[in-house]
Amino acid sequence: MDVAPFLETLPRMPRFRHVAVTSVFGHPRSARTWSGAPANVSAALERRGVRIEAIAPHIGTVAKVRVALLDMLAGRGRPISTEQILRNTAARRVLAAQVAEEARRLGVDHVLHTGTFDLPPVDDGRDTRHYLYCDHTWALARRHHVEADRYTKAAIRAFDDVERRAMTDLAHVFTFGAYVRDHIVQHYGLPPDRVTAVGSGAGAIAAYHGPKDYTQPRLLFVAKHLFRAKGGVLLLQAFDLARQRRPDLALTIVGDERSRRFVPPMRGVEFHAHLPWEELERLYREATLLVQPMLNDPWGQVYLEAMSSRTPVMGLARNGLPELTDNGRHGFLVDRAEPGPLADAIVNAVSDPPRLERMADAAQRHVLGAYSWDRVAERMLFT
């Protein structure tokens, strides 16, 4: 007797009903933490009846100094950033212990980590299951890391080793993109049935369906921080070349005060820091093209926000953008991270307003149909 049809009619059991969501980047329920991903995932899980707890582990100044000294004594060089400290085994042990203690106090047996910096899990003597939601891995990040040449070989090996152990000890890994999922299976050797691409939501920028003029070449670049890593310097170089051919080009840059020093006075360039949300939404809606040639960003919520605003996107043909744009159907992919090719792509794109409009309409349909936090929660619970 074939029982498969009968089994398919039974209600599916969720992976968990009570879970703690952790983040080392801030409080998991804050919209400012990790581009709002932990908060959005938590809210979507709650809509499905999951009880959510929040854990925000942190490492203090004294512990950071201790980790830096250990790094230097181990031959991994002087840490060049907070990121290097967080990737260190000693720092992760501190953060993972905080997560374990807080999970015990909260009485949760399931912990969802957003990022790997508080992993591998600590064996706390309880049957706690740990999960990861990630947009990249260290092995992927180092390919285009803007400071990769400043890391010692010992540091690079240590980061890869601790990331491998973190992956091995997890009950399940959820990734933003399929390319990250495939990489984890191939590079770290995880069984395919323990890694699932669940995607992400489309961000907090509301979809825009109103009128839009694609004949005015208004470019937009959005980077709250990490201006150089997100391609800001590359874009300014390309914009200077492109404007020699299209003097009507205008570029609006949204950053923060740390970004201002990278933006010299240039014709056609306008810089904003700390814009109100309503003003940022307006810029998305008025832009002709989002040009975001991110050197090492693994996913990029900014692309989804632009596409939902019917603004075509342009970036490098690496990391998550090919997947987000369906290999260029819904955006422009530039093969080389060089000013010349990027300038050529900009001029070519803005020279065909009807194509921009068609691409924008298709991109919006694609994003609204394929990316939502409710879909992420559904896949986390039932795949």
C-alpha cells in the first residue's frame, strides 16, 4: 500500500516553535541591526506562531584587547579591524558562551544565529540545536575583500578553520542565496540536506507604482558605511569618465559622515548623510538607475529596494547580484571592477530610456513575487 498520498495530507510540523535569535551586530529586534534581517525574520516567524527570544552577545573593550594580543602572539598579525577580532576563535568563544548562558536562562532549545561570529556553539550540557542564517562565508568574502592583502596567511587559515568548525556543528544552515548554499556544500563539505537557500525579504522601502521619467539620467548610490567596499570610489571614477560623454548625468550619494571624506567636490555629484526615511524613499523613486558596484557585498538589500521602486540596478557580476537579477534579466552586470567598463555600462544604460522602463517593470514584478520575509520564515520552518 502506497502511504505517500496519505502522508502528504498530514499537517507539517515546524522545525521549532520557540527560538532565540542572536546577532553580534546589535539587538536582533532592531531595524538597524544587520540591515534589519534578524528583526524581519523574527517578525515573520512570529506571524507563524513561533515564540521569539532575542540575544545580543557583545565583546567588551578589555576582551578585544586580549584577543588582539593573542592574535599577535599566534603570528596572525595586529588586528586591522573589529571584523578581524570577531573572526578570531577566542572572541567567538566569548560570544558563544554568552549565547549559551542566555539560551539556558531563557529556556530555549533552539538558537538561530544571524552570522557566524558567535559560533561554533558551546557545549552547555543541554540538547540545544543551533541554526545559522547567513549571506556569505569567510571563504567567499576573502575573494574580493578590500583588506585581504593586509591579513597574514596565519590569520586567513585560522578564520577558515573556525568557520569550518562552526558549520560542522550546526543542525541546519539557511542561506540568502543559492550560490552561498552551493559553496557551503562544496567548500565545507556539509550534507546538501542540511543547507537550504531561503532567500531574503525585499527591505523596508515601499514598492512604488506611480509615474516615473526614465529620460533624465539620475544615478543613485546608497552606502551607510563601508563606502570603499561598496564600490563608492570605483563609481566616482567611472562617473567622471561617463560625464565627459553625458554632461547631463547626475549622481546622488547617500552615505554617512564617515563616507564624506571619499567624495570630493565634483560636478553633478550630490552627497547626503543621515537622510530621513521618507527622503530616501523619494530618491529611490526618482532615480533612473541605481549604480552600486559593490566589491564584496554578498547580497545587497539595496538592489531589492531599488527594484521594488522600479529603479533598474547596475553592479558587478559577482556574489549575489547575478542571482538577484536572474543573470542580468532584471539589471545590468559589469564584468570588471574598473572605471572604464563601468562608465561604458552607465552611458549605454541611460541612452535607452524605453529599455530602462521595461527592465524596471519586470524587475519589480520579479522582486515582489520572489522575495518576502514570510517566504523566508516558511522555508526555515518547513524545509
